Amino acid sequence: MRWGIGWAILTLAMGLMAGTVMAQTSESRTVSAQLQSNLESLDALLRTIQSKEAATAKTRQALQEARDEVTRANLLEDLRELTAEEAELQAQFTEFAVAVDASVFSDAPEKAFNWQEELASLLKPILAEFKSATAESRALGELRGQIHELEQLHAIAQRGAANLEKLMAPNPSGALRERLESELRLWRQRRDDAYHQKRALQLQLDNRLAARKSPLDSATQYAQTFFKTRGLNLAMGLGAFFLLFFGLRILHAAYRKVRPSRKRADFATRLGALIFHVFSVVGGLVATLLVFNLVGDWFLLGIVTILLIGMAWAGIKTLPQHIETVKLVLNVGAVKEKERLMFDDMPWQVDSIGFTVRLVNPLLSGGVQTLPVTTLVGLHSRVNGEREEWFPCREGDWVELADGHWGRVAYQTPSSVQLVELGGSQIVYPTPAFIALNPKVLSTNFRVSTVFGIDYRHQAASTREIPDLMKDRLSKALSELVGAEQLLNVLVVLKAAGASSLDYAVAVDVTGAAAPQYKRIEWAIARILVETCTEQGWTIPFPQLTVHPAQKNDQRRG
């Protein structure tokens, strides 16, 4: 037993030692291969430096031997470029060899920041990509432009030669003839040169057009080339954005499930949620930029950077609106949770507010709206009154509107209200228009009032006997019409002594259950009072016009 345990321990130790030795050997081989690769790179870089040094020395020698100023200026410019390239190669060799940042030991002055140069370096790969994509079209355009220019030159030379031939026709004297023949040869040569160059370019244009693919094929080929060369980079960048963006949101949702949230979020909770959402977007964008930077795709990196700069610039222009939006999300803005808000000319309760806002009206069917929080920028809310209603009426109520229509409210929604009149006719109002008509609710008890007048000949009984008799007749007749339990009160009082009648104010209070008979009650009051006047012999006056004739003395004076 002991021997077996000993052999097992010995075997395990030998295995560990062998694994360690193999790992060290593998690591040593990797380091050796990397070192050899670095030496080869340095050797190639050194050869390039030596080549640049030879070119620089040759240019210096040529500069010393140059005699005219133009040549010296050109050689001096070449020497500056070669010297700068040689210095850059030397710096690359040093940094690659020592594998540390050697710029800290450089005495070269720091280059001043130039935003135009930085922007140009950012746009350079993008413009190069577009230049490559439009190379064929630009080449065709250049050929057409050159052909057009040569056609004009050919036409001018043709006219010049023709004019010279006309001058040669009369056979001028010897010296003049020689000069004209010399000019004629020159212009014919110009004409022929322009013609042949035009034919050569036209042939090139025809060949290019014949070999050119259709726009659809060219676009398809460019798209295939783009996705072959940059498709993977684009997919990796988008993948990094969505992975970080949705990954953080999934983690946040899981955290909220584990830790129950309060019914009403406080300021700290809202601030944390806002920071988290901003970080998820910014973090996703940073991850995308890092991916494009790691794979060395400056085209996609430049495109995303320019888009971000444009978005930042637009954000600065609308900064006040963004500040108001942030205040709303934090529930410290002009609109707050659980307060009353007028939105689309209707009252709403702000049920919850965050990146989206939930508006509720408990008295409307479908009275729930979920809107972006930016919709509330510029609005304000207030605390709801203790007995303040959320809508003038409820479904099933009988109402009278300012336009004269009255009926039962069949339904009321955030968009429309349907009113059903007696007889079944239906009227649909937009909800804001319905509210603007100041509906008078009849289902919560109502009063029907009118003014009724009798003649002055009954003045002696006008203060007590007549109003008491009118009230008694109205009470009995209306009780039969609507039911005694629905009739709350009848009032008849002398209101005024009018120009031609004694006017009585008549008011009848009825419960809401009798609302469907609202108009019938109004008509019945007039009928009952007229019948009472007929029975009692009371005269109902009508408007009179009294004419006073002028006196004779007045006429004489006139």
C-alpha cells in the first residue's frame, strides 16, 4: 500500500516536472522566434535608412553643382523631404529596437496643435476611399474634357489654316510667300496634332466605355469589395456596440429584479438610472471606436468620429432643450409625477415619468398615453385640486352643450366623445371641442327656469295669489309627468314689473333621473302656465306700441 502511494507521488512529480520543462521549452522557442523576427525587421528598416542616406548625399552633391536658381530651389525642396523622411526612419528604428517611448528624450520642439491639419488627417482615408470608388467615373470625365478641349483646338487650327490658304491663293511675292508658307505648315501641324490626339483619346474613351460595367454591376462589385475588406471590421464594431449596450441593460434589468424597486423613484434612483443609460450609449460608442482602432480601419473610424462630432455639434445647438429633458427625467422639471397636466387641451395625470412618460385620465375609455419625455418640454403641471374632476362628465351622463345639443354621453375617449340624442341620432365631437362647449351635466340634478308674464289688470293679486296658484298647478302637473319623487322644488316669484307685463321667474328643480325628459319639462312648464291663465281668466299681454299724436298748437308753432 505504501509502495503504491509512493509510486503515485513520484509519477505525479515527474509529470509536473516534465510539463514545466515542456512549457519552458515552448516559451523559449516562442521568444526566440519573436527575437529573430524583430532582427529581420530591424535589418530591413536599416537598409531603408541606408538607401535614404545615399539619396540624401546624392541630392546634396547635386545641389552643390547646380548653377541656376530654379534647379537649386527644386533640389533644396527634395533635400528637405529626404531629410525629414530619414529622421522619421531613424526614430522608428530607435523605438522598435528599444521597445520603449524614446520621444521623451528628444529635443525636438512640440508641434503646435492645428485643428485644420488634424481634421485633414481624419478626412484623408475617407476621401481616399471615395476617390477609389469614383476613379473610373472621374477618368471618363477627364477623357471627355480633354476630347472637348482638343475639338476646340482642332477647329481653331482648321480655321487658321483655311485663312492662310486664302492668303496664299493670289501667289504673293517671295519673302511674304515664304513667311505665309511657314505659318501654314505650323497651323496644319497644329490641326493634325489636335486631330490625332483627339482620335487617340476617343479610342481610349470607347474602350473604357466598352469594358465598363453597368451601374448596378459596379455598385454590386463595390459593395462586395467593401464587405470583403471592411465587412468583418464593421460587424465587429457593431457587435461591440450592441454587446455593451444591451449587455449593460440586461444586467440592469436583472439587478432590478433581484432588488425590488420602490413604487416612486427618488432623486438618487433617477440620477443613477440616467447615468447608467448615458454610460451604456457612450460605452458602446467607445467600444466601437476601440475596435476600429485595433483593426487599423481608419476609414470606418473616421466615419464614426465625424458622425459623433456632428451629433455633438447638433447637441450644443439644442443644449437648453436637452437640459430641460434631463430635469424632467429626474422629476425636478416643470412637469412632475402625480400632478395635473394640460396636454392637447385636456387634463391628464402624470402617472410616471422617466425616459418615457405615462399620462392617465381615469374618466376616459382608453385614457392612457405613453409618450417620449421630450414631448413635455415647454409644458408645466400643477397639483390637482381636492375636488377637481378629470373630465366634465362621465359615460352615461345626460348633458346639454353650448351649441344647443343635448343628449346622453355614449362614450368618451382621448380622441372623441359621442352624444346620443333622443330619437337615436348620434353626434361625435373631438374631445377638446367637446370640452370647449362647456357641457352642463343634467344627471346630477338640474333646474329648468323661464320667465312668464301676465297683464297689469291683475296687479291686485300679482304678489301672492297668482304665484301661489301657479306653483300649485306646476307641482301637481309636473309630479304626474316625471313622478313626485323626481320633483325636488318649484319656485314662482314676481321678478319684475315690465313695460307691458308683470313678469314671474319660474324655476323647477328635478333629480338627474329625469334628465331624459329635460326638454319635455321645459315645454310642459309653458303649457301648464298658459292653461292656468286660461282657467283663471288671466290675460297674457303682448308688446304694445303707444303713439301720442302731436297737439295743434305744436303744429302751428312748427
